[in-house]
Amino acid sequence: MKKKRRLFIRTGILLILICALGYTIYNAVFADKESISEGSQAPNFVLKDAEGNRIELNGLKGKGVFLNFWGTWCEPCKKEFPYMANQYKHFKDQGVEIVAVNVGESRLAVHNFMNSYGVNFPVVLDSDRQVLNAYGVSPIPTTFLINPEGKIVKVVTGTMTESMIHDYMNLIKPGESSG
């Protein structure tokens, strides 16, 4: 009698654990895919830049933020980085900040890329891809235009021309009407 009762209790506990595990996996894979889109508040993050300095998105409130996800292997990224650097020269004094989020690469690879492309804006390292996943980024490059209040006003996927980057930076510049 005791053995049957013990078996029943153990089976019940096992079923509860299996259900809990199944629920957790389901949430991680399907239910947790809340999309970040235009009009959403930009999720905060803290990452270190290529020099080891800490950058927090919430610390940039009051500025327009051009949040670009990229990789050194990405051909479109290589094309738009010089355009971003040119436009950053004009817009950094107007309250627009670029934060380029490198996805999953080594500090050395990022440093070499930055030196080759004359990068003059902050590049942060998302080595474990948590920020990439939080923003639901696919494909690379993807850029989020964030207004001074921290709201996403536009999501741009794919290659941008220099003229597009200029227009987008104007869109998020403090003092402009930005969604």
C-alpha cells in the first residue's frame, strides 16, 4: 500500500515538473516573442563599447538614438558604416547619437573593423546576443530610430544610402516632431 502511494506521489510530482518544463519552453520559444515595433518604448540595455566603457540606452534619453545592429562579416554593414560616420559628424552636436551594436563578435574583430572604416561613434558588443534577441532583430543590418523620449519611430532593415541616413537622423533630432 505504501509503495503504491509513493509511486502515485512520485508520478504526480514528475508530471507537474514535466508540465512546468513544457510551459517554460513554450514561453521561451513562442509566447515571449513580443515584437518591438514603431511606437514601442525602446527596451533599455547596458553594454560595453570596444574600449570597455559602459553604455546604457536610458542614459541617452533626451537625444535621438540611431541604434544599428551589425556584424563585421555583413557586406551591407560595410557599405553603410562610412555613411553613418559622415552623418554623425553633422548630427552629434545636434543631439543625435549613433549606437552600433555588434552581434556576437570578438573585441579584436570589432577594433580592426572600426580602424579600417574610420568609425567615430560608439560601438557596443552584444557578445551573448541578448540585446539582439530583446529587439527581435532579423536580418542584419537593422536600425531602430529612437526619439528623445525613448520611443521607436521607425525600424529600418537592409542597406541604407547616405541620403537615407541623413533623413533618418533629421527625423529623430531633438526638437523635431518625432512620433
